[in-house]
Amino acid sequence: MIGSGTGVAVAASSGDDEEPLTGSTLDRAVDAALEETGGGTVTETEAGDDGAAYSVEVRLDDGSQVEVNLDENFTVIGQEADDDGPNDDDEGEDEDEGDDD
């Protein structure tokens, strides 16, 4: 059973090729992700991200965010810390790279 503090606040994609989940696919992916994380709030979902059939981003009660990756059967195949939010873009990710002369 999922804790009583869970919620779903799914953000729509903004202008890139990420496709948010809908319908029963959304429901099944959210259920699997929240079961894996033990609760939290879903902030974003997408199909076909990073080799997974489905990805669900969850903000945990402590404020951290994780991305749960699922296969086509909604089985968790991985989970990783996710430091970007639903309104972030990929610009500036490489800021820290380069020479420190």
C-alpha cells in the first residue's frame, strides 16, 4: 500500500520530444514508481527515456527528486537521483566541465 501523503502533479512537456504518459499507461507507471519510492509526488512522466519504456519523476517527502525507469511491463529497471525539475531544460548542464587553468 502506498502512503497517504502521495500525490500526482504531472507536468506537460514543454517543446521538446518528450512524450508525457496518459490514460491507463500513466496510471500503471505512476503506481509502479510510487510503490518503488514508497510515496512522493509525481512531477513528470515520459515515454521512451534513457533506454526505458517509461520514466516517472517523483519528488520525495524530503524534497529530493528521483527518476524511476520502467520496462514495457511496468517493472522497475532502475532509479536515479534527478536534480532537474519539470520546468528545467538541458541548457547549462555542462557548466562545470572544462579546464581549470
